[in-house]
Amino acid sequence: MDKMSVCWCLFLGLLLLCRLSLSQECVPELQRNMDFPGSDINFVYSPDEGHCQKLCTQHPACQFFTFLRSDWAKDNRNFHCYLKLSSSGQPDVQTPLQGVTSGFSLKGCSPEPGSTLSAVYHSVDFFGADFKTLFTADYEECQRVCTQEPGCQFFTFVKADYTPPSIRYKCHLKFSWTIPVPPIVESATGVISGFSNATNMESIPQQTPCQTKLFPGTDIPGSELLTLPAASPEQCHSLCTDHPACTYFTYNSFELKCYLKKNTDLMVLAAREGFTSGLPSSFCALDNSWMKTPFEGIDFRGSDLRFIPLDNLQACQQNCNDDHNCQFFTYVNEYFHDSSHWRRCYLKRSVTLPAPPMVAKRVEVVSGFCLHRVV
């Protein structure tokens, strides 16, 4: 290789390092009335720009975002949070625009700036995700109930001037996942997957350890609430415990599926090979020892933050443990069919920030988050 080629290669390498450093730079400041047009990878609902920035931070691919505030007036896309990605890690264009706020992911900040989601939003409806309703005197009491209710992450309260009058003072308690949920769990030769040992699994703050109740070789037919991918009965148990409406569950080891079920009146057990059923835990410290053992032949596909070349599984798991952004991982060994992927450690994460499925303007309601949630 001649000197010119060497110089050119060094230049390209430095350029790449520069781009990587830019993409990982810590830029917490928000840019009000500035649009980052294009580069969209997804949009989600969010009540304000700070929450939108946290969603971008937790999304595995998001590098920057634009949020359409409540005062956005061009159309009805208020509360839209647009998650964005580019090859440089920077927006290609920045354009002044009224009613929007833009900013960057906080993945490059260590530790990430944290705060309590304590804001209350008047004339804003967190639509959907209800698991329980009751009547309260005011929105402050509704927020206190949400804070004390296991599984409640946010709420919407119906004010005294709402029409029809029959649902005035109604407090809607709402749920979203607080534990990482890999979007795809499937069998695959030559891969091993697992969870970060540093992952925060929420539980009721009691010292009493949980006694996990499992029924091996058992199905509980019917009463299905939700179906999720899962790598083990123990993970399925954690999902059922996290969901406030789940009364029991069944795990299908053939299809790697977790069936959360809801029936407070009866539970009928049926013998079935390859199935494990169980009950959620309540008011105790969850046993998360199952997270320390990787799952051989299981792929947590998708949700990649990045991949790094490593010599063994132990190094992969340790890198996930040490990275505050990583929640779970997949390691590829020499038994995988494509040798170009050998020794790759894929670090992954999912969004665990409380996030309403929809946010909309509605004058007669008040919405907000429980007070104890810190992110």
C-alpha cells in the first residue's frame, strides 16, 4: 500500500471516529421552535418535550427527535414525538418552526440526567391502557391513588364539568411495562441471549422475598389477557407480576410464548406437556436470579443498540452489565450459520419509560404520572 493510500485510510478512520463521537455526545439542551425535518424512524405520543427526549434516549436507534407541542397549530398532530436517526448522528437540516421542540438522545450522558415524572397536564387526555377505575374527589387524590396502586404508571381524571355527568370525578388508572420486554424471542442455533444483571426490575418495596409458584407440565386454558414473547417460565412470571390485571399465566416452551390471563373467579389446571403455569407475586421482593443465566439457542431479535466483536459469552454479558443503556443481549458463536456474524455481541434495550399509548387535547380532564417513578 502506498503512502497516499495509507493517508486516505487514516483520514477515513478519523472521520468515522469523529462521527461516532458526535453521535454519542451528551447534549441535554432542548431547542424550542426548531424543527429537525426528515430522518424519522418512528413516532410515539408524549405529553411534553422532556418526556419525548427520554423516549428517544430509551429507544435503541433514536439519536435525535422533534416534538409537536400542545400549541402546534398547523394540524392535529399535537403531542407527536418523532424519533429520528441519521448516518452522521446529526440532523441533516435544522429549520425554525413554531410549535415544535427538538433535541438529542441522552444516551451519551453518563449517568443520564434523571427526574421524577411528577408533572400534571390540564386539558390533556392519556387515552387507553386503563386497568382500573374509581371515583376520587379531585385529580390530586387520583394521582395519590395511582402512586400507591401497584402497576399504576399514569392516570387521567375526569373533572366536574365533564359531559355526560355520570362519569364526572372518575379516576382512570393506567399501565405500561416497567421491565424490559424483548420484541422477538425465537429459537436459533449458534446464539445465546440474556439480560443485564444491572436491569432494574420494579417490585413493591418490601423486604419479604417472593415464593414463586409454578405448575410444571400444566396449562390453564382460556381467559387470555395478552400474549408476549418470553424465554422462560420465570420471565413469564415476571411479566405477569408486573401487569396489574394478570391473575395467572401459562408459558408455552415450544413456541416461547407467555400467555397472561385474567380471571378472578376461577382457575382450572390441565395437564399438558411443554407448558408451565403459575401465579404472580404480590407485595414482595421479586427473585430475579433467573436473569443471571443466559438462554442458549435463544435469539432476542431486534432492539439493537450496537454490536461489538468479543471472544466469548462472558465478555458479552459483562459489557451489557457495564453499559447503562443495555438491558439484554445476544451473542453469536461459531455454530451460527453465517460466519460473518461470529463473535458478535449485540447490546439491546427496550423502552420502559411510562408512556401513554395516545395523548390528546380534552378540556374537561387532567392527566399525569405517579409520583414515585424516577427515571
